Amino acid sequence: MRVSSLLLIIGIIGLSFLTNGCSNKKRTIELSFQLNNAEAYVPSDQMVVWLEQPDSSFVKTLYISEYLAYGGFTLNSVCPDWSGRSNWKDISKEEFDAVTGATPSQGDVKFELEVEKDGIPDGEYELFIEVHLAEKYNELYSTTINLSNNKCIRDLKLSYVPEKYPKTTRNHLSDVKLICK
């Protein structure tokens, strides 16, 4: 009985170590949406995804399209909400490389973004997606998420920056969904 009790205790400790000590260093945020074809104009499709605290203080860029990352951020009309808050010109090369990616193609788009627990603690955050259409027109999608061990599923609300582009008949992104794991 003593040997089996000891083995049971060792097994519980080992399982606890595996589930708490190793596997929870990163969280995943899955974003999916339809990037719609714009028939009346040629959109730039530049986009960025970022997190902020509930008090609107900037936390971290999670994804940025290449043109925007390599200098498009200096144009006042391209994703102005993010560029005004991010201080992008001062980030490290490692962060730049980790979050910069190709501009998505039209159709179904899915991003899996990793959020390190060491750098971003559990808690409530605002997640934003800003997409540049053309000229001064952008769409800003947002939702509140809670980064904890619980799974969350969210739809995102849409705002137009500065207003809805007059050449659009529908939103540039549709079926926008977010899943936190």
C-alpha cells in the first residue's frame, strides 16, 4: 500500500507540473474573417491587430502587414488609430520580425496569434483590428477580451475612421470572429 500511495502522489505532482508549469506559457488568439472584394475601388488592405488596456494605454502589436510595418505607418491616413498609439518606430527587431506578415489576400482569412503570459498578464484587454481601405478611410474593429485560462469567443464591433467610405456597399471585413484559448 505504501508503494502504490507513493506512486499516486508522484503521479499527481508530475501531472500538476506538466499542466501548470510547462503548457501555459502562451495563449492563442484566433481571428477569422472574410476579406471582401471591393468592386468600386482598389483597397490597400493594410491591417494591424493590437491590444490595449481598458484605460486605452497601448499594450502590444500582435500582427502588422508588411507595407504598414516598413513605413506605411508614417502616413497619417493609413491605420491612424494604431499608428498614433503604438510608437512603432522604436520597437525591437525581434518584435518587428515576430509580428510582421504578408498582407492578407481576399477571401477567408485566419490568424493564430500567440500572446506570451510572461509579457502580458491575465486580465481584461481591448483588441483592435484596423484595416485601411483607400485615401483617408479605415475600418476599426474592436472587442473586449479577458486573457485568462478560460476560453472566450467574441464578435467585433465596427467603427469607421473617419467615416464610412462612400464607394463601399458593404464592410471590408465580414464574419469577424475571435477565439481566445
